[in-house]
Amino acid sequence: MSGNRDVLAPIIQAMPNLTWVHSTTAGVEHLLCAEIMENPSITLTNARGVFSRYGSDNDNVWWQCSALHAASV
């Protein structure tokens, strides 16, 4: 997810079964909204370390997790 809390809040409201939001940036402060902060079932992750020395390994893990999550939904 790339954007801000004003964009994210209505999306979360429209998706009551949402459990995971991933930020395509390292920081997540721009995404923190009441809908995330007050819902313990939503996990918020970020892209910290993607461009690090081991970034390619992190990308592989992220894509595998995404595939597993998609398969479980």
C-alpha cells in the first residue's frame, strides 16, 4: 500500500475481513489511522530493508508470504 491515512481509512472500512496491510515504503507513520490502531486483527508491515545488502532475500520471503496468504484466503 502506498498512500496516506486518508486513502487507507475508507479502504479498511470497506474490507471488514482485512488482516494485513503492507507499506511499500520503510516508514508506516503516514498510514497510521484509527482503523488500523484500533483493530488488533490487522497486521501492518513495511518494506524496511528491501534495498539493503540482503534485499533480494527479503523480497523472496515477502513474495512467498504473500503467496501463502493469498492461498489461505
